[in-house]
Amino acid sequence: MKIAMVGSGYVGLVSGACFADFGHDVVCIDKDQGKIDSLRAGVMPIYEPGLAELVAGNVKAGRLSFSTDLAASIEGAQAIFIAVGTPSRRGDGHADLSYVYAVAQEVAAELKTPAVVVTKSTVPVGTGDEVERIIRESGTGVKFAVVSNPEFLREGAAISDFKRPDRIVIGAEDDWARTVMNEVYRPLFLNKAPILFTSRRSSELIKYAANAFLATKITFINEMADLCEKVGGDVQDVARGIGLDGRIGSKFLHAGPGYGGSCFPKDTLALLKTAEDYNSPLRIVEAVAKVNDSRKRAMGRKVIEALAEAGAGEARGKRIALLGLTFKPNTDDMRDAPSIAIVQTLMDAGAEVVAYDPEGMELAAPLMPGVTMATNTYEAVKGADAVVLVTEWDAFRALDLDRVKQLAAQPILVDLRNIYDPVEAREKGFHYSSVGRP
Ligand code: UDX
């Protein structure tokens, strides 16, 4: 089956490479000539474990190619995926659909063979109707259908998430579209991935509802962590104790510095905008977005408090080492990373910040002018008055704490991901604080 993937960003590239790996004939399209050139040369525009190898293997096998020529690439494709960005619109927080609609217009103008147009980008409810209207009103005589097929993959685990999804959601309005989509996903049925057919609008809503619910879970446990700190509980025990209840589930209950990334912050905001437009307020999601936003700076204040509690005095003039800058491990993505607000808070208080991240420093540097980027973990720690663990990269999970203590100016460790055992860290002589643990 021939598949065209319009947009070679995170979702487009991973989905395209995985579809090719399953045996489909895939062409990934992008307007950015530089991106296409480097993909052809085997250089990935993003850091995602396993992606370069997957792309190389499928290019070699002749199943995957890259192009800037949309017209030629969609010819003969039974499925044309739209996987372009839907960033927050400047000013109002609605999803910016201009890229999606531009693709719809171009597809409409160039369509020569029957195709199902599939929206994989995260789009507000009703977008599929608009894409359909654009194609229909272009006057194309070619048979087409418009389908919603949201993508649930996580950065850093994108390939395995795509290949072994919890479910596949297809929002389609006619049988032909459902048949084509069955064909597209048939290779995944071997893994027993449940496929859920819904209306197009329900499918569009499922993506936002899923993200908002997960953001709610994280925010709930984060506030529980705050309460644990006040009353002397351990949030990890609380999370385990509630998570073992099958109705709640144990995932996404890790307390931390707040969620970031390319999806949760933007999608919760866009969902709230939709709710506002339809006069159907989502008050829980409103609270989640607000609480998460203020949490990021609060984590900076937590570091300042840790200095004071350890008797190191105020933050002014102190050297603070941040370990991890990306919003989560195994990505170089800095979008809405809590580290940005943490750095700002520390610098506002007059501290000097030095940081190290295994993959994120290049994208982080322009977002945090004034921060010194270290060449490795122990370089960052050298002379630090406090060491702050911001992202749980594997490389930070087994630090040589004796060496950290020896290199640092003061033994103050703030662990925002609860990686270390408080008893052990204190035994090693650290003033240790974490999130929601005694
Ligand atoms: C998310 C969704 O998981 C995915 O289904 C969707 O397609 C895109 O958005 P992603 O943003 O890549 O994926 O990362 P995810 O692993 O979900 O983490 C998001 C944020 O939540 C990170 O900042 C992470 O640190 C935080 N998080 C996650 C927690 O703080 N605690 C948790 O228990 C889980």
C-alpha cells in the first residue's frame, strides 16, 4: 500500500518510518528543503532513540523516501496523512490550524487518484469537517474521504509506542474510509492492538481528552506531593497505594516539577479554548493548567528554600547546578520544559546557574541566556552551592554521590524527580530534599 505522509516532524517522521517498517511504501513530504536533504543524507532533525537506524533500514529497503514535491508524492497514495504542526496561536492559545488547512488546499489542488485524507496532527473538534469542505469546494472530481486518526506516541519512546499502541483510534464517516484504514493498520493487528472506530468528531475529542486526563493525573499527584510535605507523608507510597486500584491505575502518578513538552501544555490550552467557544467550561482542566504553570516557578523557590534550610543563606551569588534541562529524558525537546521557569526564578533571585543535559543543551542555550552550559555532569557540579536534579536521564540515576559531594562547594541536593533514596543521600552527608517525601 502506498502512503504519503505530509509533514516530516516528530509524528510524521516516526509514523512514516514505522509504516514503512511494516512493509508499506511510504514517502515523507516536507516543505523544508534543508530537512528533506538531511533526511536523505540520514541525518535526523530530532533526537529519538532508534529512529536513525529505522529510517536508514527502510530507505535501504526501498520502502521509505523523502520529498518536497507534494503533487508527485501523493499520486497513487491510498492514504494521505496530514502530520504538520498545530502550535498554539500567538495571542489567544487556540490551535493554529493554518498549516493543516494549507496542506488540505494543496492536496485538493493536486489530487489525481482516490485517497483517504487522514488527519494525524492534533486538531480541535470540527477540523476534519473543515478539511473535507476545503477539498470538496476545490471542485476535485476525485473520490476522497477525510478521517481523524490521532497519534498517542510519547517522545523518547516513540517507535515502540507507535508499533505497540494501547489502541488505534479511527474517526471515519464511511465504509470505504474504514476499509482503507484497516488496510493501513493491518500490520499492527498482529500485536493485538485494539482498533476503535468512532465518528470523526469523537476521535478528535479523544486525543484532547486523553492528554487532558493524563495532565490531570500528574497535577493531582503533584498537589498531593505538596500536601505530603506539609503533613509528613510519602507521595510515592500514596501513588502506589492508589495506583494499585485498577480503576485508578499506577501510571502517570510520578510527582515532579510539573509537566512540559510539546503536547500537554499546548493541548490543554487548545481544549480550554474549544470549551470556551462552545460555552461548555472544563473547570477541572482549567485548574490543572493553572496549577501546573505556577508549579514550575515554585520548583525554583524550592531550591532557594533548600539553601536557606541548609544554612547556606540566600540565593544571591550562589552557584546552582542543574542536571537535566529537557522536559523529560531521551529527547532534546525543550518546549515548555520546567527547567526554563526554574532557571528564571533562580536568576531573578541573583543566583548563577550552570547546567548539563545529555541532549538538550543546544536547544536550551538560546532559551536561557546567562546560563553556563557544562561539558558533563561532574563539570557542572564543580563548585556548586546546590545541585538540582531536574530531568531523570539514566545518566543521572547512578551518580557517584561521594564525588558529587567532593566537587560541590556545599552538599545540597534537590531531587525534583525522586531518583535518590533520602536516607542514603543523608547518610552520605547531603542536605537532601525531594518532592513529596519526608
Ligand atoms: C504526551 C502523551 O503521553 C502522548 O500520548 C501524546 O501523544 C503527546 O503528549 P510526551 O509529551 O512525549 O507525550 O511525554 P510524556 O511521557 O507523556 O510526559 C509529559 C510530561 O509529563 C513530562 O514533562 C513528564 O516529565 C511529565 N510526567 C509524566 C510527570 O511529571 N509525571 C508522570 O507520572 C508522567
